[in-house]
Amino acid sequence: MKLWNKDDILDKKIEKFTVGKDRINDLYLAKYDVKASIAHAKMLNKVGVLKSNELKLLEYELNQIKQEIMDGKFEIENKFEDVHSKIESILTNKLGEVGKKIHTGRSRNDQVLVATQLYLKDEINEIKSLTKKLFNVLMKLSETNKDHLLPGYTHLQVAMPSSFGLWFSAYAESLIDDVMYLNTAFKINDQNPLGSAAGYGSSFNIDRDYTTKELGFNELKYNVVSSQMSRGKVEKSVAIAIGSIASTLSKLSSDICFYMSQELNFISFPEQITTGSSIMPHKKNPDVFELIRGKCNMIQSLANEFNHISINLFSGYHRDLQLFKGKIIESINEIKNCLEITSYTIEKIKIRKNILDDEKYKYIFSVENLNNLVSSGMAFRDAYTTISNEIKSGNFKPDKIINHKLKGSINNLCLTEIKIKMNKFM
């Protein structure tokens, strides 16, 4: 069944190609299409298109469908083009003429949009929750390991002293930036497109303010053409946001792989977290973090992929926009998995203590030696030259007192302020 078809004459090859994976993807949108249909039916009753008894019948059947969806029993068979045609078919079969009235004043275009945006809003909130969970794990690790110094690197060369406390809380605070992106994506999706129909509105006296409140949208997308032009943009807003999270997770995973190398050996994980080799018995590979990195790098490319899909589209609906649906659903599922597995694994991390006692890190204190000279009254450039000459001549000796003082200055992690900052955006 097709909502647009007058006769069943479409070539089967064309049908298979144009439907694509919609039947699979639409299972994610099914409960939201029901929710939007109930709100739409209530509005039709309010404006006099549906009688009260007709509304009651439609609500009952739609709630039955919703329960079937929640129970995991809802299917979209091949004879249906998508979830929208399946639901309308059920209503028509059960209620006859009453079921046929549900589509009054709307189009499949705004049906897809409203279901997609309701879905994206819920997913954004779930992703935020998973992000906060990882944030909490990182903050706890930061507090626990704040006294353990860690070499800082620039250009992959030993640079200045850092700490595990700084490292963990740096990624925690980075997640706050990602939450800001999620909040922006939520606001973009929190505008009701229902009633824009095929992009040019409806001649029926529909009440779009009513459905806006009924569906829990904060705002109405007023211009009907603008509503249709948001197709693709709403998905891209989420792609940008999860791409930001992916960037954070990818960088963290790279650090972990780097720090786990035998040459550094800064951190390790229980054997249950690492994998082995088919021929090398000694291997403890960070496969899980390499996969997180790879998956997250793919997610980061999504927004650019969306740009290319829509780069030369005119206003109004085009079938190209169908391609956004599956890709955003797949990427949302992927980023949620990556967040969950990162939280699960990183809380099992084991750090090596007293790393900076190694002779190869003695020059890491050069800046602190330099600063000590400046604090004693020497001009900065003269102090720089003095320490540089000591290093070149092999006479540089790191000040152990400075090493002790560093633990105090580096451990000013501002953890309380970071927690307050995160709560502000949650």
C-alpha cells in the first residue's frame, strides 16, 4: 500500500529501489508517528473535521498500535511502503471511513518530519544522559588520580608535566562543549512542522498551535515552506552534535592506545578488556579503543556527507532527503554504543605511578626551573638562555622541590567548577 498510489502499477524494481531500507528504519519512528497521529486527530476534532465518537475510535486503535510497537510485535510488511502507510491501512481496515479521515490536513511529508523530530528529541536527551554518565566516570577518575604526574606531549615530544587528574578532567570538560552542541540540535528540532503538509500548507482550518502544545514542542515552525526546508537540516544538526562527541571519544581513544604502548606503559587494562593475537601470545591489544576511534571518525564524516547530499537541492521536497533517515538513525545508535562502552571500559583503567622519576623525563622540568629563576629576579629571556645552556652542556638538574610543588599547582583541577558548568547545560 502506498499513500500516494492510485493504481498498483509501479515497477517492482523501481519500488524496491525507492523504498530502500525505509521499512527497517521506520520501526524507530513508529511510536512517534502514532503520537503525532493522535495529536493530529484531536486537532481535527477541535476544528470540526472529526466527530467526538470518531476521535474516540481513532484514539483507541492508535493506542492499540502503540502498545503493539512497545511490545515489539509491530511489523511493516513488504506490501507497505513505510510506517505511515501501514498505520493508515490498519485504521482503515478497522474503522472504514473513519480511518480514511486521519490524513486530512496533512501530507506524508510533514508526517515524516514530525515523527523524525520527535524521535531526534528523545535521542538527544538519551545521548545527553550517556554523555553525563561518562562525564561522571572521568571526574571520579580525575579526583582519584590527581596526585599522579603524567608527561605532557606536544608534537609527540616530551613537553611539560601534567597529571592523570588533568587528563581525565580535560576530557570531562570537553564533553560539556559536546552537550552544548546537543542543546542546539535539540532547539532546532523543538519546532513543530506538523500542518505544513507537502510544504505549502493546507486549506483546512487546522490549528497548528494546538498540535504544538499537544506534542510538547516549544515552538511552531511558522512558515510552511521553511518547515519542509528543515528536512535534512534537522538531521544534520544532530549529526554535527554527535560528531562533536565522536571527536572527543576518538581523541581519548587515541591517547589510550598511545599510553598503552610498551614504550610508554602509562596505563593498562585488565585482560578481559584487551584482545590477543593469533600467533603472538604476549599481545594485549586495545581493540575496543581502536574500534571506538574508527567508528567515531566515521560519525564525524556524517555532517559533511549530509552537506553533499543536499548541496544542490532547491526548496521543496526531494526524494534525496529520504537518505538522511537511515544514516542518522545508524549513527545515533553507534554513538550511544561508543559512549556506553567507553564508560564501561575506562572506569577499569590502571595507571602507572611515579612515571616522571624515569631519567628520560628529566628535561620535562625545564620550564619550572626557568620559572624558578624568573621568580628569583632574573629576566625571562636570560633565564631561558641559562636553562638552555645547561641542557646543551649536560648540566641540567631538575629541582626535586619543584617536582613536589608541581603536584600542588597541577592539581588545581577546578573539579567543582567543572561539575557546576556541566549541570548548567544539562
